[in-house]
Amino acid sequence: MKTIIIPLMLALSQSAEKPVLIDNQPTVLYPQLHKQLNTNTMETQSMQVVRTFLTAVQQGDQAKLASLIHPSIEWSQPGNNRFSGTKKSSTEVFQMVGGMFQATDNSLALTDINLLTANGNSVACLIHWKAVQPNGGILDVDNIDVYTVENGQIVKAKVYSADVAQEDNFWLK
């Protein structure tokens, strides 16, 4: 048993990194654990940015939204309607959303944030949208949005609709 433990302890002691601070206490981390903690921190930070973004969407907080979307964001909107396609800037994204609110007499609402999950700096969300058009058209659809976060801002968004046909019929060409 000593033959196994001594080489194992020696290997672990040689793979240790320099002490780092955790809760202001010097702590020696092993490379794999250190990598895991960095990944978890990135995931936690990315999820917080997206959670704050979605809350700002629900509250209509334009200033907060503007601070969380990178000026050169790439936003991919699904379907074959007047709002579909890739937007290449925050200006284009805000124009798209403004058009959506105009088309719904400001009834467009993010009603539910059902799930957020992260993988590195990518965050997937299951969300629900509702809206009513002046002519009576109704939007009632789940989306899965995938956001990429860098330096505290959303740099990429890809939207997947649970019912693209409903969205195309609602938003029209």
C-alpha cells in the first residue's frame, strides 16, 4: 500500500500550482481543479449577464439592455418573416425589436424564463413570448435562445423557435 500512496502523493505535490486566493485565503489548487473553478466562474458570470439581460427585457429597461449587448453583436432570428435573418449590430437588433413592438401595439412580452443553462460562456435559455396584433393575430410561442457572453456583454445570439410557422404567420413578410 505504501508503494502506491507515496508515488501518488509525490505526483500530486509536483502538479500543484502556485497558491491562489479563494475567499481571501491562500489556497493551492491542482491544475484540473483550477480549470474547473475557472470554467464554473465563467459559466456563473455568463449566466448572470444573460439573466440580467432577460430581466431587463421583461422590465423594458433600455439602458440596461444597451449596456449588455455588444455594439457588434451577431443576432440570428429564425424563420422567413420581416424580422428573420442575421443582424450585425446592436442598432440592427434594436431596430428589429422596435419593429416587433410597433407591430404588436407594444403588447410583445417575455412572459416566462423557464430554464437557463451554461456551457463555458454560452448560455441556453428556454423562454416564452406572447403578443397580440391590432388585427387579432396572436403569438404564443416558446423559444430557445443561445447567447455567447464575452467581457460582460452578449456578443452573439441565436434564436430557435418551437413554432417557426406560427412566428412567420404572425410577423408576416
